[in-house]
Amino acid sequence: MSKRKNIAIMGAGLVGSLLSLYLAKRGHKVDLYERRPDMRKTIIDGGRSINLALSDRGWRALRAIGIEEDVRKVAVPMYGRMMHDEQGNLTYQPYGKEGQAIYSVSRGGLNVALMNLSEPNEDITYHFNQQALDVNLRTNEVQLRNIETDAVETIQPELLFGADGAFSVVRGAMQKTERFNYEQSYLEYGYKELTIPPAAGGEWVLEKNALHIWPRGSYMMIALPNIDGSFTCTLFFPYEGERSFAAIKNDTDLLNFFLEVFPDAVALMPNLAEDYFSNPIGSLVTVKCFPWSYNGKSLLIGDASHAVVPFYGQGMNAGFEDITVLDRMLDKFDGENWEALFKEFESKRKPDADAIADLAVMNFFEMRDKVADPRFLLRKKIETKISEQYPDKWIPLYSMVTFSDFPYSYAMETGRKQDKIMKKVMKHIQSIEDYNKPEVQQLLEEQLVHKEKLKKYQVQEVL
């Protein structure tokens, strides 16, 4: 048991709320400070609630703290992608093996669930409407302004965690210190939230256990199911150009565009114009930085240290895995040298954070350009067969990222090696039946004979 500390967490979002449960379980006193009002009492962030895909890494973090079953009540399983072409034809692609699924959860709904689970703990206190104005990293003092009363106060916790997102105030203070590396990059695409409401009886009007994608080359729309029968849709669209947010100026432009490129969705979206013109355009940013800690008193975690674009569905999962990593390290911690703990944590997580950031951008182009390509779909089927035939040497990259505890960096490196093999194999394949041809099997054996067996990771070993 480490010595009890008074800990402040900046940000009461998903990562901050879950982190509070882990720290309180270890006997620490935790105060969370959130700029926004209490979302359980006030509707906030209208039009910015991209649904999240909860997968194995996230479930592992929830399971370890004993709240998995509570969260499952607000999640909908998605067993694969459902692609919609321009004629409204559907093509289904499973995500993994039979029974494997990612889970659609509302960001707000999950945040509320975590708050409701953590707030009854007497060692956890939420402070809403608290805007961080300044952070003094040398003294660990944080100046806060109460947005409702305009009153300003200064707190001085023993430990400070920055879980305040991609535009973190805590990270902003670290950026002013020496030898701090920081990089941010934006896609030339924004996103806009749209809605497909439920049918009159509360039923889903599309297949509920799938993530729906309308891939259109230079842009796309996706839809994820909600427990109330609705779908949260997100249009990923260029900011500028012939087909872009800038080009759609009125209801007529919008309707003509959707009738042409998303015809099967139009009848399902009675509030299309209202949603489109009232919801803001969100930006898609990747943040990389290092180090994540300062002087053993403060630590960045989640999006504050490694914000990623949403196209691998791993932003939340990576943030939750941060907590799993830190918690495992605390098992071996002597309770005194927090600086050494924070340095070990950031050095272990940095390569994986960079890997999932790069993978997320790569997956954007795959989802946008390739998922409706018959050749791409055939390759996915062939890769599944290879995995079934050589389970100790081959797991598809998506499955390594989504359905395993392989480190992201290991998954990316292994995925690159497998991609080179697949390019060679696919030169000999025109249909699924070609997989069993002797020349294909011989090529696979030649390529896989020198390939290392996949490492059998246990969470403790990974972390």
C-alpha cells in the first residue's frame, strides 16, 4: 500500500473518472476538477458526441475495477462492418472470429455511468464548473475559476494528473518547460454529428449489431447504434473543395448531395437539415508529446498525452489501458518515489501511444477508400483463413489491436511484416477458392517458416 496522497485530477471525462476509481481503491483522496457543468444535470457538448467503440483493452480496465457489468448495460455489441454502396446495396464484413465484437457506447452515457459509480466513494469528490487558469508545475499549484460565480481559488495537491483532453491545460504548462517535445497535426477533414432516430416502436431501422459505413473515396459517413434504437451518425468530410463542408450552403445543397451519395440514408434521417446546420464541425487532431510527467508531482494521461483520431476506435481504449498500465506498476511501487514511477510509466507507454496514433490515421484511409473494394474484402477473407491455419503465427492487425492485449507497437510492427507477405500471396489469388492451390500453400509455408511465433502476452508482462 502506497502512502495516502491528496490527488487532483484535471478533467472528469472518461479517463479522469475511471482513474479516480483506481486511485481511491488504493486509499488515496481524489478530487476531480471539470470545466463543464455536471452532465447528469445539464445537456452539454451538443453535436460533438461521436459514439465510442469499447473493445478488449477498455473492457479489461473496467473489469479490473469491478464495473464491467454496469457498463454493459449502456453498450450495444457490433460484430462487423456493414458497408452501404451508392445504390444502397449492403456488404457485411465481420470484425474478428465468431462472437467477437466491439461495443458502441455513448460518450456521455458512459461518462455518466462512471460518475455514478465513482461519486458515492467517500474518497472521490467532483468539482464542476471549474476552469483551470494556470498551473505552476514547480509548486503543483493550480489556479481555478468558478465559471458560475467567477470566484478564483488556488489548490495545491500532492499529486496532479492531467486528464483534461487533447487541449490539456496541464500539458500547456509542461510545454513551457525545457526539453519538452510537442507535435500536433490535423487531418484536412472535419466531422459533423447527424442522427438516425428509432422507428415508432423504438426499434432500430438498420442492423443494430453492426457499425455502418458509407465509404465514398474522399469522404464517408458512419453510424453506430444506441440502446434507445437510434444511431449516431458522423459525416467525415473535407473542409474545403468541390464536395466539402464549404460547398454545402443551404438545405437544397445538402439534400441533393445526400440523395446522390447516401440515397438509402435520406429516408432514415428526417432531421437531416436541422442536425447538419445546427451541429458544429469538429476537428480531427493527433497529439504526440514527451515527457508526460514533471518532477514526480504531475502526470499526463489519456488524450492529454496522446490524442488520436477516432478511426481505429482506440482513443478511449488506449486511455483506459493507460490506467491499467499505471495500476500494474503501482503493484510493485514502494510508495515513495513517484518520479521514478512516472518516468517508467511514460517510457513504457510512449511507443504504444505513437503506434496507435499512426494506426488510427492509416485506418481512416482504409475505411474511406477500401472497405467497399471487392479485392480488399477478398484479402480480408484470405487473411482470416491464414489465421485459422497458422493461429500461432498469424493474427490480423485489426484483431491484434482490437481483440488482444498485444502492445500497440508490437501489433503495428507485426502488421507491417504480415502486409508484405499478404502482397505476395494476393498476386496468386483471384477468388477465395485459390487459397487451397498448391502454389499458394507452398508460398505461405515459405513465407511463414521464418516468421516468429506470436508472443503470448499476459497483461502483467505487457505492462
